[in-house]
Amino acid sequence: MVKVLEKQRQLFKLLEQLLVLIQIVTIFTVFIVSLYWFLELIGNDFLSFMDPFIKSIKDVMMAHFAEELKKGQAGLDGSLFVFIALLGVTLYVVSQVKIFAKYKVTSIDKRLIVKRQQEEERFNQELKAEAKKQIMEYHNIVVLIHVTLKTLLKDIYQTHNDVKNIDKKQEEIVIVALFNMLKSLPGCRFSKDGRTLIITSQKFDMVDTILATVSDAISKLKAQLKPRKLTISTNMAIDVYPDSVKVKDIYADIKTLLQLNMPDEILCYGNFCNRYQYVKNPKFTAYLKGTYEITEDENVWSLVKKD
């Protein structure tokens, strides 16, 4: 539709320019003929070189208006007057057609603005639909939970720092306990890398359930460990990936989020936020933590559970 309107606009614009040219030529002709006529009346032959042109005008006028034309007492020929009058009428008609052409150009311009906006909106919708289609292909989840066991005893009762004061076997027991609390999650697979528990799932719709279950499990573990003067600190990261990508290929990037060392926060990259926005009734909100130099400058987000 836009192309059709643009062609129409070009035609009317061309017509408008042509009419301007006709007006200029007509006005110039009126001026020259009027000047010739005036000089002829006063007996000046300054424009005598135009005699052949003027004669042709008179012959045409006589051929069409012979009965109407009458010579005056001094032999005044009215054919030039009729010719000038016809040019005046022509100027009026041309001016009206030019006004119409200009109006059509203005009208088409307004329609073009509307149509272009509509096409732009339609194009943007198509882009959004295509972008959403690509984003929705990221339906696999990977969650990393790095567990650190700490003592609740004050420094004055310790001879070593928190990490050295904790038996590694105790941390292993805590990680196993956390796994036992989470292993009932449907459609999830579990693996371990040292003190990091890895959860994967091919169902992105499970993301809120997974995160909520992990949060509840960590809270229960803290409550169980408190009587023993122990607690746990967790660094968590989450990401999404398509079927064409394997977890091992993105594991290093996700693990980098854990190295930012932001305890008790769920960190993610922007691609997770892009996918998470399509979750119905999300239970978490993403907040931008900042831009960090990882492999390159990356925006890092934190997921916070809604009240």
C-alpha cells in the first residue's frame, strides 16, 4: 500500500511541477503578446521580429472566432485580446488544477505517515514474534548451588578461620542432605562438582518451582544446623540454553557467576531474564546488580523472590 501511495504522490508532484512550468510559460506569453500589442498600437516596431508568431496567433483566432471578432474604427484587431483572454482563462484553470494536485500531495503525505506507522508497527510485531520464537527455544535450565559450611561461634572461641575449622566431611554431608531434599523435583537431573550441586531440567516452566524448592531446602538446612552452631552460605547461579548447546559448553561461563562471591543471591545473565519475562505469574523479580568484566563486559542480574 505504501508503494502505491508513493507512486501516486510522485505523479501528483510531477503534475504540480508541470503546471508551474505551464503557468510560467503562459504568463511570459501573455506579457510578450500584450507588449507587442501595445507597441503595435503606438506604432512602435521594436518587436517586429515577432510578426510571424503574432500572425499565426491571429490566424488561429480568426479560424475559430471569425464571426465574433470585429475590427474597430482604427482597424483594431481583437484577435490578440481574445488570445490574451484565453490565456487568462488557462491560467485560472491551471492554478485550480495545481491547487488540487498540491492538496492531493498533502493528503497522500498524511496517509503515508499513517501507513508507514502501521507497517512499522507490523514489522516490529513480526520482529518481536521472531525474537520470542528464538528466545522460547532456550527452554533448558541449569542451576548451580555452591555450598559453604560455616560456624556460628564467635571469633574469640575459634583458633582457626571458618573454612579451616570445618571438616570437609561435614560439608559433604550437608551437600548430600541438600540433594536429598531436592531429588524429588520432577524432571530434574543432578550432578556435583566439588562443593557445587548442579541441577538441570528441560522444562523451563519448572524454574520457579526449582528455585522456590531450593530456597526452602536451604532454610530448613540452616534451621537443622543451628543447634550445632553451624550454618551454610550459598552462592547460586542460573542460566538457560537451547537443545543445540550442551551444559558443559556453557558451564565455565555460569561458574564465573559463582566466583563473584555474592552469598545467598541467585545470579544470572541477561539471556535468562529475556526468557524469564515470558513466564506466567513469575514468583521472582530480576534486578540489575551491575556490569562485570567476565569474558567481556556482562550485565549481571539477581533474582529476588516476590513478597
